[in-house]
Amino acid sequence: MKFGFFMMPLHLPTENPSLAFERDIDLINYAEGLGFDEFFVGEHHSAAWETIPSPEMFLAKAAATAKRIRLGTSVINQPFHHPFHVAERLAFLDHLTRGRVLLGVGPSALPPDIKLFNIPFADLRPMMNESIDIIMKLLESPDPICYDGKFWKLKDMALQLRSYQQPRLPLAIATGGSKNALELAGKYNMWLFSASHRTPPPGSLPLEEQWAAVEESAARHKIVVSRENWRIATYVHLAETREQAWEDVQEGAHRDVHEYFMTIGGKTGYEAYKDQPDEEITAGAVADTRAWIIGTPDDAIAKIEEFNKRGGGIGGILQTTHEWMPQATYKNSLELFARYVIPHFRGHTMDLKQEWERTKAANKAGVLPGVNAKPPQDSPSLDDHKSNVFVSR
């Protein structure tokens, strides 16, 4: 299982943006040092809280110091760009990173951005679909392509340099369970970034049904897809106790939900039921509705195993980044995740746990030399041996 991050990012509009960007870069390097696998960054242009307009530029800087971790977009909003430019820039970034890039795409889910670009809402998904088709052809074809679409028309266009990864760099699509996104994921063998919501948006499929829809689409297009490329994205915060974890997140999570998300998009997705009073939409209630992971490392392990069971097998977890608390507290959460959660799913502590159980059993059985056994009269004891060692130093 892989572990990574889904960064919007989200910063208060009252703080120094340059320092916030540096903090985001530092987080990528910190995550790499802890052994995380992936870091994906979003694109936004308005509303003042989500402040990276060009994730590929941001990731190019991050790649100068983060040398191992996979980097990608989550997501580039296809309706805002000519597909040739998207394919060319990401292929270029793939070379700069020696093949670590993933292109995450979407139609745009930020209402102020959609208003800014003045694109009819009904056109967003068709534009994305057409753009993905063009990008795939550009990345895969060594020859110029022609495309006569509703939104874009290409005549004899080719990338002078295709991606470092062959036959092409991977693409991903983010979704709350949209049937259109699941169809595209299967058709083009795309990675799937699924929201963790317990109840999907209207017209969308629940987590339990999403991969089957991807496989059905893939079968129709004679494509083989792998669950290893399926990620579940959710908020995560860990502490030494469950009580401490909740104390850490209460104020910041409530602020982000009520001051930002409910301002730009209303209460849909945060309500437990229609017209739920604002005062009932607490951090705890939203965490339950959206299946956040708040608690101890053991709680995280249990929640991820639940996701794995609900989905019938997933490929990884993406932590949605946040700034609900001081950086030292947030980094402690990431360290706890890296120390205890990741190795549990990788099997890296299995041998150690087994060896410790064998050692305890040997102690209990009295078969450890010099332990719980009276030595012969003329033999040195273990304590004598330890004393001689200390004396010799």
C-alpha cells in the first residue's frame, strides 16, 4: 500500500503567502524524509485560501530538493487550459524529475474559479473529457495528431518531447464517485483518487461500488486496470491519545468548514441531513460524515483497514493537508503515521513483532541462557559479566 498527500493547499488569507509556499515545500521534503511515497498538489485561482495557481511550477521547485518522492497534480482543471499545453508542460516536468510525475486532472470543483473563467457549468465535464482524450493521444503518438472536437481543434500537432516515463506518464482523476470519472478511469487506465465520504454526492456511486465500475469500463475498452492505482483521500490527524488528537483539530477544522468551505460551496456535503442547523455541523459530525481519521495510530490502522474492506482492496491513502494546528503538532502526527501506520501495512514490523514474541516465550519457558536460572557455583553470573564489561571501559 502507498501513502501520500493531497494538497490544495489551504492557507489563511491573512498570512504571508510567500512563507506559506515555503512551508508547503518544506512539507514535501519532510514527507519524503519520513518515507511517504507521493505528494500531489492542486490548482486554484480565486477565493484567497487555495493559493497555488500552477502546480507544475511549484512541483518543479520541490523536485530540486525532494529527490525520491513521486510528484503530481491534484488536479489540473482541464477546462482552463489548452490540452496541448498541459501535455507539454507535464511531459517536460517528467524529464526534470527523471520520471516521477503523475498528471491528475479534473473539471474544477471550486465555484469561484468557475465564475472567474465564466465557463457554463454544463460544459465543464465535456471539456475535461475532450481534453483528456487529446492529452492521451499527444502523450502516446510519435506522430502529429488531428482532432476535431467541440471545444478544441488540433491540426498536425505533436509534442517535440514526450514524457520520460514510457509509453507515457500516468494520469489520474479525482472524484466523489462520479460515473463519468469512473468511466474515464477505466477507459484510459487512469489512477483513481476517491473522496472518503460515507455517503456519495447525488448521482454518484459509493466507495463500495466504484472499482467495479472502473473495471466494467476497462473491460469494454479492452484495458487492464489495477487496484494498486486506487487512492482514498481523507483528512488525517494523529496524536498519542484520541483525546489529544480531537483537542488538536477542533478549532481549525471548524474554522475551515464554516469560514471557507461553506462560504464557497454551501453546506452540501457537510450536512448529516438536509437543512441541518449550522451549530450541529461540528468538527466531529463532519469527521463522521466524511470518514476522517482522527485519533491514535491504532485508530488510523483500523480506519484504513475499514477503507480497504469497503473498497474490496485499495492501493493507498492520501492525506488531505491542512493547517488546523501549529506545524510542530502537525509534523508529530505525520511522524506517528510514519512510525506506526505505514510499517503495519508494509509488513516491515511483522518480523520484529514475531521475534519479540519468540523472545518472551523463551523467557517464560526459562530457556534463555543466564536468565531466571541459578548459575553453577564456579561460573560467572550475567551480572558479573555486565560488571566486567563496564569496568573494562
